[in-house]
Amino acid sequence: MRRIIEGMPDLPAFVTNDRLDALAANPLGRALFAPMFADPTRSPNTARFAFLDPASRRFYVDRERVTRDAVGVLRVAAGKNPHDPELIRLRGELSTRSEEFRSFWGARDVHVFRQGVKRFRHPVVGELELDHESMLLPGDDRLSVVVYGAAPGSAATDALTLLASWSATAGREKRLDAPSG
């Protein structure tokens, strides 16, 4: 899957599991979700970012939709595998640290968007409106490929081009700063 998503350089893409862990991302996916990938001490997780990171309040224009969707995805995962220790740990962390999560989880509402439009407020390129597709991988309904795209000729297309350039420059600077050995 990594080769496939990296073969889509003009579209932000990543692979996620049913706990919303970002398992792999192409460079543009990492650039778009830079605030979620910012903490090198934690593995990136959409639910953890949305509920616990103050940066998510600026990043997601429609944050309530994102958080409700995250709860829906986690509810489906809990229904399929109620004894998953990682999911139990994540639910515990979110429940103890977020009143909002506790409220949404207690509502027992399953609200999942696999496609549609999502809006972001990116710290580098500003506001973006992107089409969103989440596709379950054949043979493993616990993994999805998530891809974002912009309408041709739109401001979001220009923003993604700028973001790709920023990402390439940031990546090159990191390689130049790496100790030689």
C-alpha cells in the first residue's frame, strides 16, 4: 500500500486502521496533516488529534463533524473487535481526557462519513476544501486508504501545489541537516 499511496504525489493520502492510527502517509498526506504528525513522541491518530490536541480546533473547519465521525469509526471497530487491547487503551485515554469524547461515546451514535467534502485551515496554505474518499482495503476491513483531492483549477488545487512544494523543501532541509556519517 505504501508504494500505491506514494505513487499519488498530487493527492494527500494515507492508510489508516479501524482505530484511526495513520499507518502510512505519502509526503503530501504528511504535509496536509502536519499538525497531527507534529508530535514525534506519539504515533499519529486522527481521534487522539481531534479530541486532545488544541491545534485540531484551528485545523478542522468542521471539527464537530470530524469528532463525531471519529467516534462512529471507533464504535464500529469496538463492535467488530470488543477485546482489541489497543482500542480499549485508546478509548480509555480519550474518555479520561475529553469530556466531549465521553459525551459523544455515551450517545451511542454511529456517524461515519466515508466520502464527501472536508474543510481544513492549514498553518502554511490557509483554508482548503477537499473531496474526501475512504476506501476499505479488500481482504482486510480494518484498513482503509484515505485520499483527498481538489477540484481542478480551484484555489484548493493551487494550495495543494504550494503545500507539495513546501513539503519537498522541508524534506530537503531535513536531509541537509542530518548528520553525515
